[in-house]
Amino acid sequence: METKHIGILSAMPEEIGETISHLEDLNEFKFGDLIIYKGFYCTKETKLKVTLAWSGWGKVSAARAITRLISSASKTIPIDLILFTGVAGAANRTLNQWDFVIGEQIIQYDFDASPLFPKYVIPAINKSALICKKDLVEIGYLAAKKTISNVTFLNKNSVKKGFIATGDNFISDKKTMEEIMKYLPSIDALEMEGGAIAQVAIQENIPWIVVRTISDAADEDASEDFSEFIKKYKKYSWTFIKNFIDIFLNVK
Ligand code: ADE
């Protein structure tokens, strides 16, 4: 039987949480200051190869980590899918802490090569909106729904298929947020890595998905809310990742 292989990335160790402790035949590979973990997620029926790492913050670190992750895979078991998961600031005022945003599309809001290219267009791929495949958005959606039903205190939370904006800024004031939203009024969540992951995955021709849980409102309280949230989130990140890979294994 062909072994499926998923690459899982987050910016911070808390966003990977307990995932590593659920893998069998675990191995560690060091590339400078980046550690890539490889192991297997085993159920009674099947086995999934998992390669994972935390990238560090921002687009450059994310691009470096996904590139290393993809090239660390053997030709016999290449990576079938990259899942990037973690937390984000809410841009959509209807979203609250612990709500999930499944990235239907992602934009690098700080990319601007105008007037040579329209604002936000990444010349290498001639695109601004990076679109996730519908079947993967559905897996992310079902996994997030299952997560909020698994965890009692999340039962009232929502899951939104939405629009994620990436840039090298931690947004913590209304003015900056309004400036971004002036041009992109329909964004749901703001974060610092997803757009880089999506770009590299598109260029490398590997399916990808970005899923975020809201940690703060990208306002003046953002840094405090984020710091408190990430400590709690650490306990639940595996719940979402497990649900995602269980569904991925069943549909693929
Ligand atoms: N990730 C989590 N919260 C964020 C924020 N407010 N801005 C950018 N990235 C974030």
C-alpha cells in the first residue's frame, strides 16, 4: 500500500503542541537552527508519514522552512500535502478568540510591486489571491467543526471558510488594521506566514492549506491577548491536527 505523507508547519512550537509525542519511529534532522521531525501517525487501519517543523515568525522563516521540509522528503515518499496551522488576529469583527478560519484564499498584503505589477500581485506566479483547493478547504472545515465539538468550552465557537492576509507585521493597533482593510475590506484574519507557505507550495506544485484559530483582535490589546492565548492553545493544537489527519486519511 502506498504511504501518504503530510508536511505540518506552524510558526511556534505551541501551535504544533503535542503532535510530536503522538508519532512513532520519530527522527530529528537539524538544518542550522531549524529542526525537522519525521515519524508516523499510526491507526489500526493505516499509517501516515508525518514531517513537521516550527518555522519561526514571518514570511522569510516560513518560506525557508517549507522549502527545507519539501526537499527533506525522499523521492519514494514525496509530500502530498502541506498543512500550516496556528493562530491569527481577527480582521472580521464577527470573529472571536477560538473561532477557526479556513483559508479559502490568502494574500500577501505587504507585497506591492506597483506600478510594474498591480498591488499584491506576486510576479513569480502572477497572482495576488492564492486559492486553496476546495476539497482541502472542506477537510479543514470538517476538522475544525469536529474540534469545536470535541472540546466542551469551544462548543459555541464558529468555523469560517475565509480570507487570510499575511504580512511581516504583528498588528496591534486600529490604525494599521484600517489601513490594510481600506484596500482589502473582506479579510477575516491577519497573520505572518500563510501567504509565504502558499506561494512556495504553488511554485513547488504541492497541495497546501492554511488553518488559523483567532487569538486576538489585532487591536491595542493584541499582544497581551496573544501571549495569554498561546499558552492555552498549546493544549488543543493537537486536537485539531489529529482531526485533520484522520479526515485526510479517510478521503484521500
Ligand atoms: N498572529 C496572531 N495575532 C496576530 C496579529 N495581531 N497580527 C499578526 N499576526 C498575528
